[in-house]
Amino acid sequence: MTVPTLTLNDGHTIPQLGFGVFKVDPAETERIVTDALEVGYRHIDTAAVYGNEEGVGRAIAASGIARDELFVTTKLWNADQGTQSAYDALATSLDKLGLDQVDLYLIHWPRPDLDRYAQSWRALEQLRDRGLTRSIGVSNFHRSHLERILAESDTVPAVDQIELHPAFAQRELRAFTEPLGIRTEAWGPLGQGKYDLFGEQAIADAAAAHGVTPAQVVIRWHLQQDIIVFPKSNSRARLAENFDVFGFELSAAEMAAIDGLDRGHRVGSDPDLATH
């Protein structure tokens, strides 16, 4: 099964369905990423702070999959924001991943209290120009953070990876980013188990109508909005289930019913307040 790709604003393409390794035990990462690659995932999303880049790298190396068939993202951690620190951080990540280049490098959080994200963004431009990453983007950036880097640099981010799920659909932010060609990536697309997403009637009804699971319905809801999505699981069976979302399509009425679940319910940290 071939995952659809979306074109980024820099001309590169990105698989729309990926596998995220947030909170995947470093000791289990190689096995779990190997399972994901065998299921068919070709887009892996990691980060320096996850502590599992080495496991991702070992799985990639052992897979035998050609490098140009894989899309690998990692992220600049908050403590490494700044010009030289960003260079050193990406060099360390590449070494751990066993790669010469990542496909996408993101600023993980804006941390406005540190006031280094605009400087870091200019550093990412240089890292891209040196060929150490093909594309650059941001994660957890509000409109105000994006407006600043747009004003102080020459590059529009390729993506903004944000918390996004049916109870927190981020429509206002997406209305700002999407006309600029900034693709939306969803982390926590299933709500991280922090509310009864699968118990919602709109999702249960769609799952019953299509003979699929509630998780498959929610992943499909993301895909049909051109959102790049990273469901996460440590179970190979669940990995396969989450990947099997291209054999059905939600109707306009089903999409609208799930859209109606949005209530501004954030389950993660507010990027303006986060200090991790």
C-alpha cells in the first residue's frame, strides 16, 4: 500500500501518514521502528529529546530500504536553541541516526521566554543551505511565533507540527498557516488517551458504518483534511491497523459530525507557557 504524499512549499514531498516515536522506550525503539517499516511506514518522526534517535537509526540501517524511500524528521531541543548550538545539535542527531541528512528538521518548541527561536530559525536556514536537512519547519508554534520568524527571515516554514485531534482542531491557526503553504502536522492525533475520544457518538457511528475501528476513523478524518498525521503504538497489530486507512472514505456528513466535536480542549502544554 502506497501512502499519499503532499508537496511542501519548498517543492519536496512528504508522506502524509507517518510513525512517531514520542515516548517510545529507547531500548524498544529499534524493534518497534523495524515493525513499522515492515508494515509499510516510510515516514519516521523522532526528536533529540526523545532519546531514541539511535534506535531509529539502527532500524533504518538494518531495514535495507533505500534512503530515498524514507522520510526522517528530527527536532532541535529547547536547550540547544541558538546558532552554534543548533549546528552542534543537528550534527549529534545525524550521528545518532547514522544519516548524512534528515528530510525535515524542526524547532521543537518556541520557548518565547528564552527568546532564541528567531535566531534558531535563521540557523536552520543555514543548516538547510549546507545540505544537512532538506526541509525546515517548526513545532508547537502559535501565530505570533510564526509571524515573527516570517518577518525576520527569508523562509516560510514547510510545516508546523502541532497538537491536533477532534476536540482540539486548531482551525484558527490552520486558517493562518495553510494560505502560506505551511503544512499542518498533527501530534497526539488520537488525543493521547486523555479523554474518551472513541466514545464520541460521531466517531462510533462512522466506525460502525465503515466496519473499521474508531482509531481508523480519526486517522482518516485527519487525512481527508490534508493533515500529516503520526499515530503511535508499540503494538505491531495496532501499527498495521493504523496504517490500514486507505480503503474507505468518510462522507461529508461524517466529517462534519466529527468536526463538531471541537471544543478547544488542549491535552498538552500551551506553547506560550511551556518551560520544559
